[in-house]
Amino acid sequence: MKAVLFDLDGTLIDTAADFIRIIQDMCKEEGRAVVAADLIRTQVSEGARAMVKLVYPELDVNDPVFLAHRQRFLDLYGADIAVDTDLFEGMYPLLAELEAHQIPWGIVTNKPRWLSEALLKALNLTERCAVLVCPEDVSKTKPDPEPMYLAAKQIQIAAEDCIYVGDHPRDIDAGRAANMYTILAAYGYLPLEYKDDLNAWKADCIVQNVKELQQIIRNLLQIKQSIA
């Protein structure tokens, strides 16, 4: 293995707290029952539509009223994108170790580019990230392997020599389809309908925390000495 690619929300960066804040504020403003934080967390990887649906379950997702609420949610998130957001515990040392050994790391996400770039800028990761592939860059998003191949091409490393880490079945499906080594981040935002049987995702490896992830990556990249 020669490179590491990450999904964004729920894998590399813990963004749930900001989504929870916004969704719960929307509930309060509308006089609706406040959606539980744990439930919102399970929908983060499903995207804005799924989270907003928790607030307005009676609306069709194609209803202009629903679409307006979704846009308001995105605008609120974009305006305060990293109030309570940070990398998962242990991720800073992991990225530093990769960089110390000149191993490129990057991101393949279904998050829109304008939000992805704003998030990376807020966390001072823009210059450190070797590649960022978003939905706007491809004709087919994950679980299709197209974005995986594009990321590998941009860092000039064969897809089969890349590790991909994700917290959703589509991440693992996309990585497997591109012949990458797939790691399921069980510490992430596992969707309710898939979280009870993680083995069914058919990832090459499952990790429960970033410490485990770092050790697996060290082994795969044959890093023999870590930095403090």
C-alpha cells in the first residue's frame, strides 16, 4: 500500500455536533419535537436530505417546501461549518505520521465541494490533503468506483495500492470495486439499517477507533517507526 484515502464525515472528521445543533435548532424554531442527537448522528452519512427529513417526515423530498428547508439547512451549515467540528481523536497524529513518511493522504466524499473545501479550510487541512474528490468531479458517485479511480489517478498511485477508510456500505462497495484495501470505521456514523451486521459489508478490516486504524495502516504501509 502506498496511499490512504478517507471518507470525510464520520471517518476523518467528526462533524456530527454541528449537524445536531442545526437540526435541533430547526426543530425548536418550527415548534416540533426535538430529534434525538443519536438519531441525527446515524443520518449524517446519508446527507442533508436524510437529516432534514427527520425534521419534516411528512414532506416528500421533492416537494418545493422540503427543498427550501434543505437549502436553509445547507446555508446554516455553510455559515458556521466548524463550530463544534474537529478531526476524530487520534487522527491528527495519524495524518502527521503519514506526512512524516511522505505517504499521500486524501479524501473521496459525497459531500458537495463548496462545503468540503470550506471544512478543510476551517481545519487548516487544505494544503495537507493530497487530493479531494467530490460529487461534482465525477459522473457517478460512491458506491460507484469512478471517484476512487479519479483520486488514485490524481495522486499518481494505482488504485490497488491505496487504502480506503469509510463508515458507510457505499464507501466499502466503492473501495472494493476499485480493488482498494477497505477499512470499515466502526467509530463513525453507521447507518441504522446496516450497523447490526458489519461483517456483511465485506470490508477487508474493521476498526473500532482511530488508534486501531493507525496500527492497521502502519502495518499495511510497512511503517516501522512512528513519530511522537
